[in-house]
Amino acid sequence: MKRSGTVFLSMTAAFMLACPQIFAQEIPAPTVPEPTGTEISEEQLVEQFEKAPMLDQTTPKLYYIRRVNIHGAPNLNHSIIQASSELVPGDSIYLPSNFISAAISRLWNQRLYSDVRIGATIDGDNVDLEVFLQERPRVNYWRFEGISKTNQKDLLEKLKLKRGSELSDYIIDKNSILIRKYFSDKGFRNAEVSVRIENDSVLRQAVNVTFIVDRKKKVKIGKITFTGNHEFSDKRLRRTFKKTHQKNINFFQGAKFKEEDFEEDKDLLIDFYNSKGFRNASILSDSIYPINDKRMGIQINLSEGNKYYIRNVSWVGNSIYQTDQLEQMFGVEKGSVYDKKSMYKRLGVMPYSNPDEPSIMNLYKDQGYLMAQVDPAEIIIGPDSIDMELRIFEGKQFTINNVGISGNLRIDDEAIRRELYTRPGELYNQSLLFQTIRTLASMGHFSPELIAPEVMPVTNSDNLVDINWPLEETASDQFQIAGGWGGGTFVGSVGITLNNLSIRNFFKKGAWRPYPMGQNQRLSISAQTNGTYYKAFALSFTDPWMGGRKPNSFTIGAHYSEETNAYYAWQRGTRYFRTLGVSVGLGKRLNWPDPYFTFYAEASYERYMLNNWESFIITNGSSNLFSIRLMFGRNSVDQPIYPRRGSEFSISVQLTPPYSLWDGKDYKSSSLSDNDRYKWIEFHKWILKGQWFTSLTSNGNLVLMARAEMGYLGHYNKHKVSPFERFEVGGDGMTGYNIYGIDIISMRGYDDGALDPVGSSYSIAYNKYTMELRYPLLLKGQTNIYALGFIEGGNGFSSWDTFSPFRIKRSAGVGIRLFLPVVGMLGVDWGYGFDPAAGETKRSGGHIHFTMGMQF
């Protein structure tokens, strides 16, 4: 017998009890304004349900879905809704069953609807399903009240609030919590957030949401106290915290409370106790309490436990290295105070391991034992003694199988591979792996923050490892255009530096895009002029791998400059000072004492030509300078743009032949003309430089840079002291031009050349000391910006006899640096000179300085 009829499944509680397998219900819709345009009302659904006959609930019957009709949700694709609900025409279902309730759950899980109902029209063995949906309202605008535009922009980015997204109580609650946390991290721990939801006046079924923020007063830490501490005072324990500090006179220490920082500092507190022998020290509890509306307090309850000492240390499982050698590196003797952090750091055990510091694990990994492990077992003997059994698992030596490179589009694989210290067929060496990271960063072609090798043991092998180098290229070529004021005139300069040139591809078809590149060769061309008064040109070329087989660099350079007395464009110069120079140099990387050392030798020739130039020691004629410069240096700086760790040292000497020893001229004679005296220049010039970088925070952002340098220009004959190759001390060096061999030594807080001795032509010797505290404002992609504060001291001297490392002029100030890949490093500093310049009686005072390029 054929049975037909219509059954509508409503959300009525009574019908749910009668037909639990046919009907499903979800939680009430969020309390938001009811949008207009609902296709089917609640009254209509109830009316249709009341007219429908009841189904036999005792025996499930098989039906075939004939149609699926979607009602409501005019802004969504109905085909996608049908597919996501898994209600497909032609499928067979049993009624009553949980099939429809499962479909309703799937639709609710999409979080797009504020109401979901499914009805069924039964016709014999067929069923037509009616899906009634009501969309959640969409947010047209997210707004904020009570906070600055900067905070609003920051919150929009952090919360990822987008126009057109659906609204729900969950979204409102989640973002309200995140807003409170955002201001709590800024010190506003009592911030309150309320929400106003309004229907949009233009768009149908859309609302505008406004978060109303009352930040209240900023709350800082007023007091940090401890209980249970008998060995150390509260003051000593507070010093173990790096980021959580109570309010005090030290304005460099912030007193804001951040939950993440506090958790890290609690770990540091336990590390401190462990380092003093208190192995079982623990934090029993901590609490935060309000002192007033501006201050909060932190109470930490400690259990110190007993102080422990090391009794016996034994080694198990070591066969590659003798126990004596491991004991010497471990450095822990019988009777030593238990110091967990120091011991684990020497062992190389997480979380105290550091690949850049000597440790037993690094010792093994540098010899190919990639899977080596050490398990420090501690055996407590009595109330104050511990025996340590250090269990070594050495494993097998791993050999490098394949070395892959990816992400390089502009620079050739060959130019990268020759810089790698990880090569197929060689034993895995962790120190060389990190040396490769520094080398790739120093090339300047890749983002140093993203150089992270992938070390993957080969599947089905117990002694092979693959290393892949995923790289992200950055623009390294630079175009510079600048201007400076010097000598009473404005001088413009322009230059271009190509850092990835390939000479061998010059005549290769299709290689000029826009120039032949790929071999990491460097070509620099620059020009300076102000018109008729001054002009200068310079060119240099460097191949870091001359011949392509060994890291021996080859550099050639040439420069020309001219200064005349034609100060204005309509004038014609009748006097001039011209300089012409060429140089050639060879550099070599050294493997001893370690791979960071380099040696460089350069031969250069310069000719100075003067015509009626009355402002200099020589008026007419020419001087010649042939010299050899030798430089020995070491550079372990981790990256060139924003270094965080490492150091750089160099010592150089520039020598000319001692012509006065054999040319037969009497330089004591006052009758000897200046042209004859200085026809061939002679001197020996010494320069020492050193700088260190130290990260002061765990994330490596706050960096301390310390630099020291000195220079001295010596002579072979006191009657033939070179007028060239001296030092100009003071200022920023951006005078706009440089005519002849003078080294400009910047000294912030003073005018250009202000520290040169009075009555002297520049300085014969100088010294300079600098300390900078740096913090990044933006380290993203190819753009790097950081702020700095500095203190500086230095001076210029007329002779070695008057030189003193302690006679310095002091300054301090702040600055900012901006690195753009196209123009290089730009900077501006404000410096205050605390001492008078040479020949002055008043303090130098405040000065603004501009810099361009890297310094060392």
C-alpha cells in the first residue's frame, strides 16, 4: 500500500522527545541584532509541522533522497552548502536515524549560520529534504573607541579582523580577550573592553562592531618579594630576573609585567639556585596582588632544599675519546658545588647546548657522530652529595651524502658551492656547518635571518646524511646618490655597485639581464662633482675567487680627482690640484689559527700634480707615492647588516721604500726645495682596529657593540715627514669630497677635523673608542632599521711623542640606521661633545651627523 505525506522537523522540544532520531537541534543563536530578509519564519515552520502526520518510530525504513532544497542563505552558494552537508540526491537513507542530525551538525560546524533546520517531505519511498538556514550577520566595519590610531592599526593587524567575516559570540569573546591581553602587555592590566553592535545602514544583513576600550591607568610592578629563601636575600634573587623588575631609580629597567617574561624569569631563578648547588630548589607558588591602581606586587614562595656537592664522576660508553680527555673538558672535580647549568652546557645537553661553544657533544658532532648523545645520570648519596654517571652513546660516524641548494635565482650554484664547508663525501662537522652559515650571510646576497640548513639522515642508511641549503635571495646591488657640503660648496655624488657580476659571461648570448651576473664578482663606479670647481672618479673590481678554485681574491682599482680655483660655473680654472692613483691587491683566506683569519696585500701608485696651488706645502710640481699595504685580520661576525655576535680585528701596515737612505739628498738642508724633498713620498703607516658584538637578550635583539682603534703615521727621516696619508679626526666624514690621501676618522659630537692639533696639517696619530647599544625597529625582508645609543671618545695627535690612549675628547648621543638594498646603509646621529675642540675653550655641544655605508 502506497503511503504519502509531509513531515516537517521543527526545533520544538516536545517533538524532539518523540522523534529523537529524525530531529536535531543546536545551541541558540548569538545575541546579535536580527537581520532582515529571512525567507521562512518560525510561525510558518510550526504551522507546517502541525499539519504533518507522525512517522512510525519503531521500525526504520529505507528512503531515497529525491531533492534537496536550500532555503535562506542568499549570500552563499547553495551547491556548496548541499555538498558540505553531505545531503546528496540519489543517496539512500533510513528514517528514523541519526542521518539528519549529523547533517545539521556538519552545517553548524561551519559557523556560518545562526539557525539550522531540516524538514522532510515523504512521497512513498522518496523523500524531499528541505534545509532552512539563517546566515550569521556579516561585519561590514570593525571599529575601536578610546585608543589611538596607532593602537587601532596594530590591533587590526594582530587580530586579523577582516570586513565581510561572520559574527558570533565566540569571535566577540575571543577578540575582547586578545584586546585586554594586548594592553596588559603594555602595562594596562586593568583595561576593560565592551562591545557595541549596530545594524549597517546600507548593507542588508550586515552589522558594524565597535570595541570600546577603557585602558585605565598603567600598572607597574611595585614590589617583588620572596618567602622561603634563607640562603639569598630578596635583592639578590630579584637580580636573577632579566625582564621582570620592580620600580626603581634605574630607568633602563622597565617595570611592566608580561606573563611570558615572568615565566622565563622564573626559570632563570631556578637556574641560579641550581648553579649554587641547590639541585632541588623549586617554586611552590606565586601570586600577583594589587597594591593600588598604579602598582602591583608579586609574591614568590620558594623551597630551596639542600646544597649539593659532586662526589664521584664516572664515564660509561666512551670509546672514541679517552676518559681523561672528557674529564678535562667537563672540568668538574670531586668536591665541586653542583652547578647544573654549567655542567650541562659543557656536556652540550639541552636546553643548555650551544653549537658555537665548546662542549662534549660538539666534540663528537665535529667528528661526524651526528647521533651522539650524553645522558647525565645523577645519583643522590646522602643529604648533600651526588654521584654522576655520564652515559655516552656515540653511534656511527655520518658522511655527507648530498648537498642541495635551493632558492638561488641570480647567483650561480657554483659561486655558492665553493663557499660551502659541507661537501659530499666528507664527515659531518657541526662547526663547519655553522661556519658555512656565517660565510653565506657575509656574501650579502641572502637574507641572513633565514639561512637555516636542513640536516636529514638518509632513509635506510645508518651513516649517511643529506644537507640542504634553502636560501632566500635579497637585492645586493646598490645605487647611491648623495650630496654634501664641504670646502664652502655643495658637492653631489653618484655611484653604482654591482655585487654579483660575472666577467666570463660578458660575451654570452642572453646574459645581459640587465648585466651578466652569477659569480659574486664586485664592480663599483662612482663620481663626484660640483661643476667646475671639483670633480672625482673612482673604479674598482674584485673577484673573490680568482681562477675559481681557491678563495684567493683579486682586486684592482683606479681613481682620479681634480680641484681648481674656478669656484663658479662661468669661471675657468688657472690653478689645480690633481690626483691619479691605481692599485692591485691579493687576498687569501687562512685555515690557521682558524678559518676566520684572512691576509691581504696591496700595491698602489699615486701621483699628485699641483699647479700654482698656494694653500699646500707644494705649490708647483708633482709628488709620487708607491707603497705596499699588508693587512692581517680575523672576522667571526655572524652577519654584516645587524650583527648579534662575533668579533672583527685587523692590523695593517702601509710601507713605502725609504728613499732617503740611498737617494743622496741632504734633507737637513733648508735650501732643498719642497719639490725635491717630496718628489717621492716615504712613510710607514700602522692601523689597528677591533670590534665586538654581544647579544644582551635571549632573542638576540638588544646588542652591545664595542669598538677600539688607533692609527699612526711614521717616518724614516724626521726631515722628510709625509704631508700625505694623515688623519682627519672629528665629524662624520660627509664633507662631500676628498682630494688626496687623508683618512677621515669620524667622531660624533664634533665638527669635521675639530680634533686635529692646532697648527698641524691633520693628525699624525689618533685613537678612538666607541660603545653602542643597538635595538632593531624593523628586520624584515630586505629592509633593516635599528636605533642606537652611543658613548664615544677619541683624539688626534701631532706626533707619537704626544700620543696617549687616555687623552680623549668625549661624546654621547643617539642615532638611527636604515639599510636599503638599493642604496646601502644610511644613518643620522645626534651627538653631544662634552669637551672643547682643539684650540677652543667651550664644549663642542650638540651636532647632527649623517653617515653612508658600513663602518670598520
